[in-house]
Amino acid sequence: MIEEIVIEEVSRKSKRQRRIQQKNNHIKRQVKIAKAAGQIVREEHRFAKHNALDCGIPRCHICNPTGKRQPTMQEKRNSEYMESFASE
């Protein structure tokens, strides 16, 4: 029983260390991209949640084309219904 607790504690620590290392690697990669693009990097940790080449505005359609709003299932159903109604 004590062995199980020790193994669980070690695995929890290793998961935490791996997550922190991934975050640090992401920041380093984004800083490298920003410097290559000619940006001045004042705060490296800014890139923890933002990409180096976007403007920082959430859902900006110019910088992030994947940020476009997808229609909901209800809107899709409604548009299909309206198209079928218009074609009749």
C-alpha cells in the first residue's frame, strides 16, 4: 500500500514536470519565431498563451482564420429548412 502511494506521487510529479517543460519549450519556440520575424521581445512569458505572429485580439479573423464562428446545429438545421422551403 505504501509502495502504491509512492509510485502515484512519483508519477504525479513527473506529469507536472513534463507539463512545465512543454510550456517552457512552447515559449522558447515562440520567442525564436518572433525574433526571426523582427519583433522586439520584452516579455518572453507573453507567448505562453499567445502565438508570436498574431495581434493578440481574440478571434481576430485577419490573424487567425480558424477563429471564425461556426454555425450551431440549430442554425444549420434552420438554414437547411429555409433552403428547402425556398426551393419549393
